Amino acid sequence: MIKRLWKWFWRPNSKFSLGVIVIAGGIVGVASWGGFNTYMEYTNSLEFCISCHEMENFVYQEYKKTVHYRNSSGVKAVCSDCHVPKEWTQKLIRKVKASNELVHKFLGTIDTREKFEAKRLELAERVWASMEASDSRECRNCHSYEAMDFHNQTRRGREKMQRAFERGETCIECHKGIAHKLPVDYEDDD
């Protein structure tokens, strides 16, 4: 029985044997998946993120002045570290949502500084809401309450961080504007 099944699997029909078709399909599938995943990772690179002038000329320039770009430890966070989840399924969902950004790129929605500044608050609020909804998941890839040495923080910082920790607050509730300018229309309650 097994011998007959094996022969059927490999026996040529009019053009190909089933085994050749299965193996070829597997190779094409692996290559396609590899290409897709490689491209997904490429879209997480800083070079990709700033490849349009809106990002390079507006938000990238202000990011370069922050502690996430240059600091005493030399650790640098790039766009995807803050804006793209590490977990694959969540990353894919974020990439699908980002396709809307491409539509607006082609429409020229924020292609000038004036248009960008007019939309900055709306864009920022969308990112902040996403970060709050995920409990600042991307921030916590690098920062965690458990790893913080509260005694090495300033008195004010220590008090605020400990209170936030006790209340279960998320990073973005207090740290808006940490990597980009705050929108002109933004009003902070603190």
C-alpha cells in the first residue's frame, strides 16, 4: 500500500509528477514568504521611513534633536521602534493601517509644512490613542517600571514615575512630545 502510494506520488503524468508540483510549490511558497518578510522588515528601517520629504523634512529633523536620537549611552530608537509593534501579527496590522498613509502621500495631504502643521494635532492624537490602547507597548520594549532605578531620578521625576507606576498609567499619558514637537493646539493638563 505504501509502496503504491509512493509510486503514484512520484509517477509522471502527462507533464509533471505530483511530487515535483508539491516541491516546486513549496519552494515558491518559501521564497514568496521570505520576500514578503524581508520587505516588511525593510519598511521598518529609518531609511524607508524618511524616504518621503514630509518625514525627512518635518518630523525627522525634530527627532534628531531628542534623546531618542542622541544620548550619552549611544542607544538610538528609530521610527519603527516607537511606531511599529515587534510581535508579527500586530506588526502586520500596523502595516495594513499604514497603507492609509500612502493614500494621503499621493493626495498631498501633508506635503507642505503648513499642511503638516495644520494636521499635526490630529496625527499626534491618533498616535497617542494607539499607544494608550496598547499600554505603550513599544515604549516598554526599551523602558520598564521594573528596571527603573527611581533613586537615580530627579526628585520630581521619581515622584511622578512612582505615582504613575502605582496607578498603572501608561508612558504616553505623561511623555507626549518626547520625540516630536507638540502640536501648537495641544493643551497639557499637567
